[in-house]
Amino acid sequence: MLVARTAEELADRVRPGCVLVPTMGALHAGHAELIGLAREHAQRAGLEVVASVFVNPAQFNQRLDFDRYPRDLETDARQAHAAGADAVYAPAVSEVYPAGVPSGEMALPGLASGKGLEDEGRPGHFEGVVRVLHRLYELTRCGAAVFGEKDWQQLLLACETAPVGVEILPAPIVRDPDGLAMSSRNVHLGADARRRALAIPRAIEAAHASPTVGQAEAAMREVLLTEGLEISYATVRDAESLERLPDARTDRPGARVLVTAIVDGVRLLDNGPWAG
Ligand code: AMP
């Protein structure tokens, strides 16, 4: 299994047009799903699958979160290979950002600001995401990239900002058997926090069982607060524009439930179509 530390090493083994799965490592079955989907897509076109492992300093707005992000490249490489990747690309920060880690404002599509979602809780986050994606596309010379629906706003942003020649492929959310969406950050949850975190998928179920947007949002708050979770947002939005919907709305197609809550300092995201 090739672990390329530079774009040059990668180019020796992987042809232009490869299918990229961008990750920050600490791979789990959610990432494996993305790699499997990339494999299917790549096979049809006779291309390779590259999983990138890069903990992107530009998208963390809290130093502690960046420092304690789990890192284990050897295990990641084994898992990526088992899931169907042909190569892992794990560049140094200096290769991705030769002029230093960028910061500051950049123009982003409307769905990345003023929405009170990930754009609000994490200022500068999406600038960092867009910057790293463009660098990873360039460095890997990929023709497609796979993103998880788990990070719904990020997926929409990836679609909006994809350069010509890079196709964006969405992958469904993978959950543990108890319903919690898999996340690299779940390793930080103690047993009690893990149990309380289940309020997040339960809140989404409560939204499904509610007839209006306003009632769905109230029901989610109640479930999350009962378990003592700190709510970043628990809302029903237009699935594409992420705009707020009227409280009285009952019409479900095109609406998406989005929840982010903090459990014992661990920030967990989840979402799904407003079904039921
Ligand atoms: P991360 O390593 O957390 O930055 O995630 C890398 C990619 O994996 C992103 O496109 C995520 O949306 C996706 N991902 C993470 N967790 C899951 C999951 N449980 N199900 C599906 N995709 C996921």
C-alpha cells in the first residue's frame, strides 16, 4: 500500500483523473463507505482511488481541537487499503501551504455564511475547507471527489465550489448500530457521554414525528436539553439553500433536519431528510 508523502510520489503511482476521498484521518466505517463508493466509480473508468489524510490547520478555529485530533497514519493506511484505496496521500503542511497556513476572509457562496449553522459556530472554518480542497484537487490531479452527507453544509459547499473537471460524489451517513453517526471525534466520548449523545439521533426521530417545522425544532430542543446537551443548532432547513423555513410549514420534500450539539466538550454533527 502506497503512502505518498508528496504529490510527486503520488504522481509516480496514480494517474490524473483519480477519485479522491479527502479525510482528516482516524478512519472509521464512515470513511470506508466513501472509499468503497470511490472504488465503484473509479473502477467504471479504470482509475485509481486516493484517500488523503491531512489534518488541515486552516479549518480549525480552536487550537486545542486541532492538537487533540486523533492521528495514526499506519492504521489509517491499512484501513484505507482494506476499504479499496489504491494510495494514501498524507502531505506535510508545508506541501499543502508552501507560503504558510492561510487565514483571513475569502469570498464564499451564500450557503457558507449567515446561516447560523457550521458557518456560525466555527468562524473561518469554511474558508479553510475550501482552501484545502482546492489544494488537494491540484496536488492529486483528481477528476472526482467523494464527500459524506454527514457534513451536509460542507457537501453543498464542495458542490458549489468544485472546479471544472472535478465531479463531486455524495455518500450516505454511516451510523453505529445504536444510531450515533460515526465520527473521528467519538473516541473522545466517555461511556456516559456516549449514552447521552444518542439524544442526537433521537432528536432527529422526534423531528420526523412532528407535523410542522416549528414543532420539529421544539421537539428536538426538548430531547437534547433533557440529556443536558449544549445545542449549537437543531433546525429544519431548505436542503439546498439552507434557508430557514416557516414554523407552520408541513411540506417535507426538500427539507433537511440539521443538528449539532456538544456533549462533554465533544461537538457532534448529524442530519437527515425531514422524513416520517
Ligand atoms: P473527516 O475525516 O471527519 O474530515 O471526514 C472526511 C469525510 O468523511 C467527509 O466527507 C465526511 O463527511 C465523511 N464522513 C465522516 N463521518 C462520516 C459518516 N459517519 N458517514 C458518512 N460520511 C462520513
